[in-house]
Amino acid sequence: MRSGGKVAVIGGVVAAMMGAAGYGAYALMGSPADESASDAKPAPVKTGPPSAAEVRKTARDFLAAWSSGHAARAASLTDDNEAAAEALTGYRKDAHISDVTLEAGRSTGTTVPFSVNAVISYGGQKATWTYDSELAVVRAKKTGRALVDWRPSVVHPKLRDGDSLKTGEAEAPPIKAVDHNGTELTEKDHPALAGVLDNLRERYGDKAGGTAGVELWIARANGTRPADGTTTADATEKNAEQPDETLKVLSKGTPGTLRTTLDAAMQTKAEQAVSKHSKAAAVVMKPSTGEILAVANSPAEGYNTALQGSLAPGSTMKIISSALLIDKELAAWGKQHPCPKYAAYGGWKFQNDKKFEIKNGTFEQSFARSCNTAFISQAAKFGDDALTQEARDIFGIGLNWQTGVPSFDGAVPVQTDAPKAASLIGQGGVRMNPLTMASVASTVRTGSFHQPFLVSPSVDNRQLAKASRSLSPEAAQQLRKLMHLTATQGTAAEAMAGLGGDTGAKTGSAEVDGQKKPNGWFTAYRGDLAAAAVVPEGGHGGESAGPLVAQLLRG
């Protein structure tokens, strides 16, 4: 029971208990008050926020109607009659929920929390289901009535627009996901994998050999992803594909075993590393094969930025841009290269961090210090589509990766004028995530693109993406030298300190409108491990994402 004034709504009858709010009893289903005489002037339409009394009564009337199964009556007390009626009807018809008891708690302003205690019945199976939700009361502009502000989350807090509740035989049998060594991966042990595990069940449940049970689940609305499974460059948390989610198990099915490429120990380490930040995402992979070893996000619940994020990568993009300049013979290790304080292109004036410059410097010095103008100054020397082709043909960006779970494989669109120049330093229309940037570092490490994957393609005979060409031996050698210099003497040196062997790294900071600090990026490899991370609003990548990635590479 919640503290303070509250009201239990059972079968349309309100049992009021006096508390701090001084609630009174209402006859919810009675007739409205007598109308005024026909010649009376119409009452003025009320304006402003609903009063406390209106909030309490509207919430009570709505909860009572919902509880008693009068979906149409409850819907009429909302500001979206049609959507509310459909959801509340489906609550009983499609989700097979009955005996609904709703208990209102103390309101805060126009928001009223409430608890739900109900019974789910299907195929001879029964289960009690309890959860908490809340509603808000608003005033209708035209009529002045106090109404429930309708949204799917009123029915259940995890519902979004277009989602619905269903009860029945599960659409996919449960799975027992294991890492590449056979260690079971559970949401309890690895909270950051909750969404990934749901995706794996949805995609591979019928292929892993299990049998389905009876469940109550959220049937997600059709997403915005194209039929081929790709994601557009403007993917966001709002439109990213989300898996169906089980809310209550009435009878357990028999799980089938699904082997993944993940490494349980590395997954634990990645989750610990990102948890040091309020927001962060990281991916660890094996460059020689493309196997994904760890995926972690902070917070653990919610959007999978590590695999599905679509963010400007900042100066980590200079790895691809450097490959382009080397291929075009516009830059090379040991050759002089301009790094002025400013460089203009397409009507924009670009500058370096703190307006530094390198006089009579070389290209490797510009790369190691992350000189923006060293790249902007070359924008006029190649075609508008050159960077797009380099990213796609060598690094596999935008080739519709088939990772085994929903993922975004990056975007480097063809741009002109100032955005073309900005793309060279990871701004403009360029969009990446930790998965794609770990793959970029991996391509440098091995010299060729190996599409990342989390489930072996042999499980479902899917085709992995293949780049049309590898890095030339000369370009691969120069890029590895550039990244090693950055890791040992450049902007990544502090984070990578103490990591010996075959290492390479690149830092990045991406400016985002409306943010006080840029997003911090870092991608690196050490031997046959590659990792990348982003820390939103983390500032300089070497200081925020760098220590996170270095921790993952320490082995």
C-alpha cells in the first residue's frame, strides 16, 4: 500500500480512505447533474491546469471504468478516445487479462501513480500479474474538461506508440545463449545484454531447437527499418528497432542452445568499464575474424548505442580520411603537410583544438595531434564521392552488415561544399557507433575488412558483407604506423600508457548542437583485440573514452 491518501478501485466501486489528501467518495457511474434551463447562457470553457479535485476525480473515474471492463467509458475520459478504446479493449481480449484491481496513489501535480493487480488466463494457465504505472490529467482546450492524457504507457510503462500486449504461445521458443566457450549468458549476470538476448531469441528461437511456452509479451509496432534489415543514417533512439519483450511467463518452454561469439569474461569487463560513466557505450571484437566479443552500454537498460547508435564520430574518422589521402597521394608518412590554425572550405572556417598549428610539420605529426586543418586543406583535391567510396569499398561502411542482431553499419554520405570538408573530420553527415569504429580499427590492424558478427552465419546461412578491396600494403603499413604513433606519442598516449606490443589508437571529439561538451570517442587495437567507445558529453576522447578502451585491451 502506498502512503498517504489513496483510493482502491475494484469493479467500478471506489473505497475511499481519508488521508493527508482528504479524499472523498464519488459515485462514478451515476448520471450527470441536471442541466441548467435551456435559456441559460452556456458556462464559460475552463482554462488552465486541472485542479487537484479534478485530477483526483478524473483519475478515479478512469481507473474505475477500466477496472470494471468498461473500455468505452474509460476511453471517453481520455483525450484520445479511439486509441484508448483500442488499447483497453485489447488489454482484456488480446492479453487475456481479467480481475483487474487498480489502486491510485497520492497525486503529484497532475500526475497520479497507480498499482495494477490482475489475473492472466490462457489455455488453462493462470497467473497473477502486478506492476505500477501512472497517468496524467490535462484540460481539453475546446471543452475545458479534465481528461486523462492518453498514451500507451498508461496501460503499461514499457508500451510505446503502436505497441500492444499479447498473451499466448510465445512467438519464439526461449533460448539459452552461451558465449564462444559455452558459458551461459544471462540478463542477471550481464544486464547490458538484456536487449541483445531478446533480439537473439526473437531471431533464432525457432532455430535453436527449443519449444515455446505461454507468455504475456509486448508486441512491438513495426519499426522504421527497411525490409533488408538496414538502418538509415538518421537512426535514433526513438525509431530504432526494438525486440518484442516478455513481461510474464505463464508456463515455461524448453530453451534451445544458441552459441554466440561473445566472451563472458570480456563482457563482464566491458560492463564494468562503461558503468563508470552515466552514459557510455563500447564494443570489443577480434580483428582477424570479425567476431564480436563484448557489447556494453551505460545505462544498461534502454537504447543499444554500442550497436545501433548513429553519432558523429569526430576525429576517429580521420583513420578513413587518412586512407583516402594516402591513396590519392595527397599525404604520406614522413612528408611535409600543412597544419595551420585555420582552414576554410565551402564558406566555413575550420580551426584546430585551441587553435594550435604545426609549422613545417609532417603528416604523421598532424595525425598524432589530430590536426583538423591538415584534412580540411585537402578537400578541394578530390571528388565529392571519394570519401564515401573509400569508407564503403575498403572499410565496409554502409554494406548492410548481417551481424545476427539489429545493428547500424555506419553512413558516409556524398556531400558537397562545407559538409564535405566537415566529413573528413567526422562531422557533417558522417554517422558511426562503437561497433563501426572498432571495425575501422580492425581493418587497419589486419589490412582488410572482416564484417563484425555476433552469431555465426552458419546458424541461418546469411551472407556476411564483403568489401570490394583491401588496403594497399603501403597504405596499411602507413596507417598502422600513424595509429601506433598516436598511441605512444600523440593524443592517445596517456590512455594507452603501459600497453605494450602491437598497438594503435585514435582519439575523437564530436561537437553536437545543444551540448556543452563534445562526445568523446576512442578506438584502438592491441594484437588481435580491437575496441571502441563513445562517452556522450565526455569531452576529449583521450580523457573520457580512452581509459575505458585501454582497460578493455589490457587483457
